[in-house]
Amino acid sequence: MRELMFQKINGHFLQALDQETVNAVEAMADGAVLAGNFVNKRNPKFHRKFFALLRVGFDLWEPGKINTKWGTPEKSFNQYRAQVTVLAGYGEPVFNLDGQSFRMVPKSISFAKMNETEFAELYSNVLDVILKNIPDTYTKIDIENAVDDVLGFA
């Protein structure tokens, strides 16, 4: 069965949110019991805005020159996203095989793992981290305007 989507109305009732859900409910016999794991969906536009924020921060961030015996590391969006998320307070330790040392990895920000309020807090914390790691000529308003510009082109 496909994913069914409902919206809470009048404080107590669920209303089918799309035509496919209406059709699935209509096909059910009276008295049928519907069971499942329900997830409170976040706003997908806000999710896109979060990734636009990360893209703006990544584009403005300039890593220091690091040379290792393996060469100079390339700028990586996935690594940037992971590290900014951890620095924003949304990380968890993963212990190495020695049982003593660990590294921090980002927690999942999937729709099922984080509600809208938690996601808004993550957004705000990530914005703070970005502002600390880009030239101080940029303000919070500059970043928000750049995010809006990115979303305007999407």
C-alpha cells in the first residue's frame, strides 16, 4: 500500500490530504482498521531552504590551506554539511575499534527523525555556525537574502 497522507482538522479529525488517500480510504470496508507508523511531516519548502542555506555557506567558506602527505584536500559539500551540522549541536559520537577514540557524525535530519520545531532550531544553529566561519563582512540578513536568491532560481 502506498503512503497515505492525512491532515488534522477541527482538533480531532483526520482528513485525506490528496486524491490517492481519498481513493484508498473509500476502497476500505466500513469498520476496517488502518494501522501504521505515523510521521508528522515537516514543511518540504523549509527543508529546501535549509539546503540552500548550506549551499550559500559552503560557497562563502574558504578552507585554510592544508597540506598533508596525501596532498591538499578538496573542498567537499558533503563534508561541509556534516561538519556544520555537528558544530550546530546535532552530532553523535561513533567509537573507533580501539574503544577509546571517537569521531562525531551528524544525526539524521530525515522527516521521520526530526519534527518542525527541532528542524527550525537546527536551521538557526547552522546559520550561527556559518556566520562564524565566513568573512565577517557578511551579516545574518545578507545570508538570508542569498538563501532567498538561491530559492528563487530553484
